[in-house]
Amino acid sequence: MSHRTAPEDRVSFPHKIVYGVGGFTNNLLAQGIGNMMAVLTLALGMDFRAVGLLGGLPRLFDALTDPVVGFVSDRTRSRWGRRRPFLFVGAISAGVIFLLLWQMPAPTQLRLKLVDYGPDGVAGASQADDSAGWLAAAGDALTAIFTVEAIDDVEDEVSIRPPTLVTGTWVSVDLPLTDFNGLATRGHLSRILISGDLTEIHVDNVYFYRSGAPGSEEPPTSGEGEGVPDSGSTPAVSPVQDVEGLAVPNIAAPTPTAAPEDVISLFSGAYEAVPVQSWSADRAEAEVADAEAGGDEVKHYTDLRLARIDFGANPIDARGMTHLHMDIWTPEETGEGWSQRSYFWYFLIGSFVFFLAYTVFATPWVALGYELTPDYNERTRLMGVQNFVSNTVFVIGPWFLAIVTNAAWFRNQMDGARFVALAICVTTIALGVLPAIFLRERALAGSGGAEADRDGPGPRESTLEFLRGLWQTLRTGPFLLLCVATFLMFNSFIMISQFQFWVFAYYVAGGNVAEGAGLAGVVGSLGTVTGFLVIAIVTWLGTRIGKKNAFFVSTGISMVGYALKWFCYTPEVPLLALLPAPFLAFGLGGLFTLMGSMIADVVDLDELTTGERREGMFGSVFWWMVKLGQSGAILVGGFLLYSTGLDASLGANQPEGTIFWLRFYDAFVPLAASAIAIYAVYRYPITERSALEVRKELERRRGVAVPA
């Protein structure tokens, strides 16, 4: 039966909120660095492999530094305690370094986006207007809950950068339509969107053409060859030099040579053009006028931020075409930014420093939560409030990239990244220092408080002490059982995280990637919102039926959700996919609400055995194992995905057995892992009764009376 928490053991609700604010800061930094990595490709043109290394290597370093920082924090002696100095310094340094990470100069870019509205010719909820901002996009996303079956829109964007872009020179850009990777269909092209850094351009000879046909134009090549969207390669170009320093072109653009029967022309003196409703549609932020260059008519854009070339009621069927051609002339200076090597090393070294600062904040913050209260049930309440506050970041985080890439707000994605990084920096500093200011650690024997001997051991003795402490932590049986349960549940979720999208796209949505993505977004949002309710329920259960039983209930409910995937992810009723989401939220929601509280009980048991308070070591080793496991789970998940035979180019026409194995892994891998996790926690020996006995003995040794 649950005991009553003594008043002196309670953590006030405002202090619980303050501790949760520390978790919010922790998750904010993690969401920022994770969700904004795409900017390295979008704005700087970095290779995907380089971005992968930049994402993986610093996180490996982060995992390795966790136990070291935890050990140092446990051994720190100061008038402010063991944790608070780290929180204060870590929050400020992590915020500032995160801001500095995104100060790299980006090359000048001009972006071209193709949009296909599908057979219905209507913009769906997945195609929020770039000029409308994120609020309109949010409204469209909510609308998608009820219209997910109707979404048939696709789009993709290609960036053109120096050395392709040249000042005062006509540049003929030939973009293979295959470079628009997200354009799954191009049978109903409805718009071309132009955005980027340049505010003034002249445009001529805009047309689609078929390369390789008899008498057709072959695209010229320069630099590295044909363009790949946002990957840093150079589109095929044919420069024609004008007189340097001109504000307008004094010669005409190159004369096209493609055969008329292989061309769909939008604007060119060489071909008959199809109807175009507008060269800068309503709400587009650009002025366009007819002008001349060398006797040829051209389109002259000024005050360009976002121009929409709208085909109106006459969508273009470009399925037989291979390239998009456009001649571009600008009087504005273009810059190439840094070399790819310089970008790589700047961000890699900066990321190592950032993750060290991040660990200096995060590891002591975790440890602080273990020692704020000695009460078995109050620890669960504390972690419940913390988890609730921390998880609000996951509602905000997915919008970071949408803000960064909003052409109506920022000409270049790096400008957007700097804005978001500044907001994260200010928020991290303002909120991250609050736990250091307002929370107080409990003064316990063996904690290395300010009154302890300040003459610490030398480097050799410290190293040996660290290794002994690490070994002792890894040998603690109850702690390992919690690590096993977390490893299985969290990393099985990570392992199959990609599978759900492919099941939605190629099974539920019948090959419509846009509809599958929309459905995945709606399901994810529903799970996130439900997660807040789950935290409250699991916190209440933990104080009523015990932490182990609460874990059994929450994990069991999530297992029902995994099983429901097999039946509810069906093309006959796509919206039935929403049903498992609330059940699935009980898995990780219950896991991370209870694990912190249960590890705090392990710390007490460890002190009874070793005579030391080692919250920092336990917290850091726990997350160290989770992070290393996460890296392995991503790797194994990739191999599992490959083993299914999935081929994205085939759409819904996947090889026999592929859909079955995608669905099987998506549903039953985490189901099996959760069942093993339940067995591991079943073996966990600490109950409310035993935890109270441990506390009584610890307090007896300290000469402190235990509240009845």
C-alpha cells in the first residue's frame, strides 16, 4: 500500500516546473541540432555523406563524455553544490556555441521549385503556400486530418549556386527533371516557384524539353555535370559573357537549338508558348515586367523574394520531357561562400565543442533530479511533471525546418537557421539557468559537499577512481535491468522508425508518397498530443500501484497498439491508422516517466552498498548506453529495411513480399522487444517497501530521523 509523502520530502510544484524547464532546455538543444542538420545541404550544398558524418561523430563523442562529466560532477566540491555550477555554465556556453555553429557564410543561391497538383488540379493540405507563413501551414496540416485521402500533390526544389550563377552573364541552366527527387509525378505540373538571394534577374527561354531524341538539344555541361537538388553539384550551364558592370543585359540569351516537337515552351522567341496564367501570381513577393535584351523579349524580375509562375487551368504534362531549361541574367554580386572542406571542419569542430557544453548541462541536470527528494512516490511525481514540461519541445521542434526554409521570411536557409539559432540561444540561456538559481541539492553524506575536503586526488588516482566507479555502476544488477528495458523499448522504436512511413506511402496510400507523408504527420501529431495525457496517467498509476506495475500497464497498452498496426494500417480505410497512435504513446511516455524515478531508487541502494552518492555516474551511464544503442539501432534498421527489398523508384509496385516484411517489422519488432522489457522489469527487485527500508538505513547512518 502506498505511504504518505512527508511534507519535508515534497518538492513544491513551482520547483518541479523549474526542473522540467531544465528538461525543456535539454530537449530544445537536441531538437535544434537534429532538425536543422538539413540546412547544411539546403543552404551550403554539402554532400549527404558529409552531413551524416557531422551528425554521427559528435554524438559518439557526446556519448563517451557523459560518464566523465557525471563522474566529475559527483566529485565536485563547491559552495554552490555539485550540480548547479555545471548547469549555469553549461546552459550559457551551450546556447552561445549553438548560435556560433550557424554563422557560416552561405553561397548565393537561386531556387527553382516544381509543383504538381495531381489529377484534381487543386492544391492540397500538403502544399501550403510558401508566401503564407507557418501559421497558414499549420492550419493546412490540421485540415489534413480530415482530407488525408485526397492529398495528391507533390513538389521538389533545386538550388543553383556559384560557380553556376555569374554576375553580368547569361547562364543557360539545364536541370534534369530527375533531379527533382520528390516530384513523384510530373503529369500535372501547375507552378514554377523562384526564390533565393537574388532580388533582380532577367529570364528568357523557359521551357521543358526532351533530350536524346533525334535533332533534340543535348544539354551542355560544365563543372561537375548536371545538377542534383541541394547537394552541391553544378547544373549544366552555357555562359555567354556580357560587358562587365552592366545593370541590364546588352546581348540576347543563347538561341535554343532543341527541335520544336521536343519542347513545351512557357516563354521563348524560338517556340510557340503554352498559356501561362501569371508570371508572378497574387500574393507572390516579386515585381515582373516585360523587357528587352539584345532585341529579344525577356521577363525582368525586381524586388524578388518569391515569384510563382502559375499555369492556371492549363497544367503541363511533362512526363515525356527530361529537362527544364531557363536562361538567367543578374546584375547582382554572387558569392561562393567557403569551400566544402572548410564548412565540414568548422561544423565538426564546433559540434564537438557544442556537445561538450551540452553534456556539461545535461548530465548534472539528470543527476540533480535523482537527489531533489528521497521519497519513493515524490520521485515519480517529479519525473512526471518534468517529462510533461520537457515534451512540449516535441510540439515545437518539427517546425524549426519549416521556419528556416520559409521563402517568405528568409531569402537563404542559412539566414533562417541563424534566426532560429538565435532564438534557441536566448531561450537556452534564459531558461537553462533557472534550475541552477532556484533548485537546491540535498546535503547528503558521501556527496562531496562544500564542507568536504578540498584536496582531491591526483590525475592518476582520479582516473583509477573513475574506472572503478564505472565498473561498479555497470555491475549494479537492478540498474542493468532498467538499462536493458530502456534499450529494448527505445531502440526498437528507433530501429523501425522509418518503416511506418514506407508502409503508409506504398501500402496504405497505394504509392502516393505525399498522402503517405501527410498521414504519417497526422499520426505523429496525435501520438505527441496523447503523450501528455499518458504522462499524467502513468504518474498517477506509479504512486498508486507502484512503479513496476505502472510500467507493466503502460508497456502492455503500447503492445496492444503495436498489434493494432497489423490490422489498422489498411488501404481500405486509411484513417483507421489513427487508432493505434494513442495506445503507442503509452510506450515511451511511460518508459521515460518511470525510469528516472526508478534509477533514483537504485542510487539509494548503491549508496547503501558503497557509501557514495553517485547520481551523476548512474545518470550518465544510463544515457551513454541509450545513445550507443541508438546508433546501433539506426544501423540495424537500415539493414532490415534493405532486407525487405524496398525500391522507392517502384512506388506501389514493390517486389513480392516487400510490403509484408515492412508491415511485419513495423508491428512485431517493437512488440517483441516490449515483451522482453516487461520481463526485465519483472526481475527488478526494488519495491516501495524495500526502497523505504533502504532509506531508513541510510538515514540511520546519517543520524536523521525518517518521516513516518
